[in-house]
Amino acid sequence: MTTRTWRIPLTPCKAARGRVEAMCGSYEVFEDRAARAGRKIKLNLMVLPATAEKAELDPVFLIDGGPGMSAVQDYPVFGQLFRKKRDVVIIDQRGAGGSNLLTCDFNDGVAAAFAHLLPLDRVKPCIEELEKIADLRFYTHLHRHGRSRRSARCPRL
């Protein structure tokens, strides 16, 4: 594994049933980025260090499209395609995977879930429960995307 140092704490880990060596950690951010205050959440991430002796400065970022999917679980093998010259950073989006997962337990099983995709009488109580651990305004598609790493103030690894 790598002997490099990272700007955020990362520890060696394995992915893809032990076939992929990586560095894992989390990065704490304000839930409300604009206010830069209030509740903080941890974003789950994995770095596949470049295999070249000297990596290019710009990493490749892999983020799952969701809904609720964990890029850290789903993308390590795919990330191998890009890691020869560049670090590959895999991030679970806020509200997904290991990044403050937001989920509702309807406890109906798969067949029943498809029978009534969003039962409003059960979604409202779910929203009330989720609002105890998250400000749901900051977990929308438009809030997550459309900003460069620099304008979103993402850290350099």
C-alpha cells in the first residue's frame, strides 16, 4: 500500500471482497454549506491511490447517482480503470451509503413496496423522523451537483 501522506485522515482498507487495496476515511462537513454553521455530517470516502510513481495532480471522482446507493461499495472495481496515473476518490453522497444515510423502514417487503411506491400516509411520518437527524433541504439533487470542487470548497487530498 501507499506510504503517501493525505490531508485528511485515511487508513488502509480493502474493497471488492479484499481484491482492491485502498485508503478509507471520512470528511466532516456542515450540513448547511452556505451557513457554514450548525449540524455537521461525515461524508464517507475511499481513495484508490494512483499506481504510478508520481500521480497526476487532478484525481478522478466517482459519485453514485443514487438513489441512496453507496459509491464506496459499488465503484472500487470500476475505479481500477482510472488509477494508473491518477488517484481515484470515491464518495458516498450525503444521505447515501455511509454518509449520514437517510432511509425509511416501511417493513413491507419488496412486492408490497412496488405496489404502492410512495404511500403518503407513511412518507410524512418518515420525513418527521429523518428531520431529527438531517435538514432535508440539503439532500436534494440540485444541492449536491453542479458545483466544481473549488466552488464547493472540497478539500484537496
